[in-house]
Amino acid sequence: MNAPEILHPAAILPFTPSAPFTMGIELELQLVNRRNYNLATDAVDLWGLIEPRALQDQIKLEITQGMIELNSKVHTRVDELDEELKQLRQALIDGAQRLNIDVAGGGAHPFQRWSEQRISPDERFHYLHKKYGYLAKSFTVFGQHIHVGVTNGDDAMYLTHGFARFVPHFIALSAASPFYQGVDTEFDSSRSTVVRAFPMSGTMPVMTTWAEFEHYYDNLRQIGVVGSIKDFYWDIRPKPEFGTVEIRVCDTPLTTGHAALLGCYAQLLARWLLTERPLVINDDYYLLYQYNRFEASRYGLEGCMALLDEDGRPMAKTAIATDLLERLQDLARYTQNAAEVDALSRLRKLAYERVNDAGWLRTTFRERGSHSDLMRLSSQLWMTGVMPAI
């Protein structure tokens, strides 16, 4: 007599495998008018003008109409990602020219008022506006999201926690939002504080297997706290439908080339993390996370990090730039082509000189004395990739 078949319940949140260490990015971009370089309200019209039409699948509306989102395809090489971003940039520019508007990077517009923003015509966006009130319009900030492919849910859990250790690096390297609502915030990344107002923001709880996460997710879903993965506003989150882990802490850089560098850094980190498994994920893992995140947001590459050793004992604080340089040195053995070697060299230069986009924005404002002129030059920088004369 045959043994009875054991029936396993269907996965609550199935994880779709993807090719490991592939990468893709999303860029939330500013649309600005050419009168005073405030945010425009032309996202819907711009989307309709995108040519060729096939690119409309990669260029999407965002929650308010002064924003538009650019989505890359999946890549294995940073140089190919860089080239595609240039092509997508040109499609946006061509459409923007017909509307007499410009496109810019940066994590926050320096003087737009959240109350003046219009919600984009999308069912989910209007639902979010109804649910979160003014937070939905105040979310008119601009980030780069980086997706890295993994083969299974357990790897995604380890990589989600693993990337969290390096959140200060990503914030400091990408920081591009020193001005907000008309003032210098004294933060290199003011955008990173806006996200914290949402429920289910912060970090994923300490879970190490996909089965644990499915159980956690199902409990929250049954009591109505979340309806999908999109309701987790964590700094790093798994995306099971894509088979990726998503880094969500970066400001949108001022150039597409800088965005590609950040994607390459995430890809190299993932190779190291999942190959060597160097980190111990336990209840102490996030004890200093908020402090380190604040330091990166406030001071950028001039900030400090506080860390614990494997036994939970405090270690001496170190500069974010120094910690980043040490990691970049270790990652050299995980490069696979000349483009990655070049990307590491460029990242080392930024870390050594402690240079980020927030510094350029502040210097430009001091020289020009006008937020409008700052945005004119910032949009020129994004659309050409060439640093304009101040």
C-alpha cells in the first residue's frame, strides 16, 4: 500500500527566482517649468508624448504630477545600464521639449510647496492620498531604487539584512536634497527624513527565512495592516514578484552616470554578501541603525558610523567615507570586467574626496543666489550629463 500523499499548502507569497546579481534601477525625476523652474504639472502629457511608444512601459507616472519615473531593464553590466539610461533620458528630453519643460535629478525640489501638488490620475495614487492625507503630497520627493536579483527567498532575506549594514554608504553617496520648502535643511539628504513619516517604514524585522516572512506577511494581511508588498516602506525590502531585493534609501542623483555607479555598487556588494555570508543577523543587528542612518542623512560622507562586533560590543566610531573606502577595496576581487573596475575607481574618488551632489547644489546656490537658477543649472546637468559653468 502506497503512503498517503502529503499535500503542502500553496505559498502565501511565492518568490519568483531571478538571475543572481542582475540589477535594475528606478529613477524618480523632477519636471520643472521654464518660467521660474518650479515643479510643472505635465507628467500625464509628457507620458503621452514618449517615443518610441514601447518606452512608455519603462516611463511611468508617479504620485504627483510634477514627477515621472524612469525604469531600466535588467542588466548584468554597469556600462550597459549606463547606456540604456542615456537612451531613456533622451526620450524624456524629446517629450519635454515639446511641452516647454525641463527634467532634473536631485532628491527634493528646493522650493516647491507640497500643498500645491496635484495627485496623478491613478486609482492607487488616489487611494494613498485618501489614506495618508497630506503625507501623500509631501511625498513629492525623488529617489533612486536599486533592484538586485536573487535565486530564492532565503537569499533575499539575507541580502535584505545585509544591505542594511551599508545604508549609510548609499545615503551619503547619493545625497542630493539639501534644500526643502525654500530653506537649507542643513542635511545632505532631507528626502530621507520624509519617508520616515509613513507607517511600515524603517527596517524589516529580524527574520532569516522566507517561510518566516510569509507567516509575518500573512498575519499583517489578515488583520488589514498591509495588502501587498508595496505597503512596506522599508529602507530595504524584498520584491518576490520580481525576484529581487530593493534598496530604497538613495536620492535621485543629478546625473544618470552617478545612478549607474550606485547600481554597480549594489551589485558588487550582493556578490560579496551572498558569497561570503560575512554578517551575523541577530537581535543586536539594528541597534545602531538609526544613528548611522541619521549621520549619513545629516552629514553625508562627512558623517560617522558606530558599529558593534559579533559579540555585541561597541567598536570605535569610524567615518562613513573611511568605512566605504575599506569596503570598495574588498570588493575589487568581485569585479568581472573593465567597466566595473572603472566604476570602483570612480566611487573611490568620491569617497576619498568626500564629494556628493549635495555639495554641488550648495556651492551652486551660493554662487547664483537663487533657487530658480539652481534648478535651471541642475536640469541642464541632468539633461546633458555635463557640469554647467556656475
